[in-house]
Amino acid sequence: MGKTIDELMQYLTELGIKVSTIHHPAVFTVAEAQDLRGQVSGAHTKNLFLKDKKDHYFLVTVDEEAEVDLKTIHTKIGAASRVSFGKPEKLLDFLGLTPGAVSVFGAINDTQHQVKVVIDADLLENDIVNAHPLTNEATTSIGRDDLLKFLKATGHEPLILKIDGSTPN
């Protein structure tokens, strides 16, 4: 089983990273999260747990409004083939997450580095990024640079690419 929200917060504190977290009823979709959010500043994320035919796994994090073309994303992220959604069992095994709680913070649980973290470059234009802290019953706001610091500390050098298909490259 993966780390708890308290263990994640302790890890962030040990890294010298300050975050703010709000708790809310469980949400399973971007639309549900938007309804509950209130006035939380910064970018809000959408996360996709993907796999290719060679069982390479990817965690793709984009702005909640981003359009991701699943038919072509494999050409951008270095997948061996077109991708599909990873099974919930692998999501739990690798990132310690369940569907609805998929988040970049899951990297803390991928100690074997079995998942490549991909972040949309447009998302990183925001000073603050919001994501679920290992549970879909909370949202954590973290500074962009601190998010990258966190990922590097977990051994995940993120691949930063233009993923959003809704704007020209």
C-alpha cells in the first residue's frame, strides 16, 4: 500500500516545501472537482495513467481544461505503441493510487521508477499547481518549482512536453 496523505505532507515538509491543502467530499471527475473547488487559485490538473503494448507506464499531468489526443500522444511521450489506460491494479501497485485519485503526488510511491512522469509544458506556466494529495478527498496547492523539486526528490525527472492539443504547437 502507498503512503498516506500525512506521510506525503511530512515528506514535503522534510524537503522544505510549503503547500496548502483543503479537504472536501470525494470527487472522481474534473467536473465534480470544479463544482466543489471554490476559490482555489492556480492551475488544476487532470491526470492520465497510461500504458503501451510493452507495458511501459506513464503518468501524464495536464491542465484540467487540456485536450489530450490518446491516438497520438504516444508519439510525444516516447511510448512503444499507442497507449491505453493502465489497469487499476497497476495504478495501485506502482503509484499507490485508486481511480479518481490519480495525481502527480503518486510519484512518491513509485520507488522502483516504473512510471515515467510527463507534465504538459503549458501547466508549468502557472505559479501554483493543484493536485490530489494521494486521495480524491483533498486538493493540495504547490508551487511549480516545488512540484519539480518534489518529483526530482522521488527520482522522477519529469518529461516536460507540449501535450495539450487544444492550442497550436
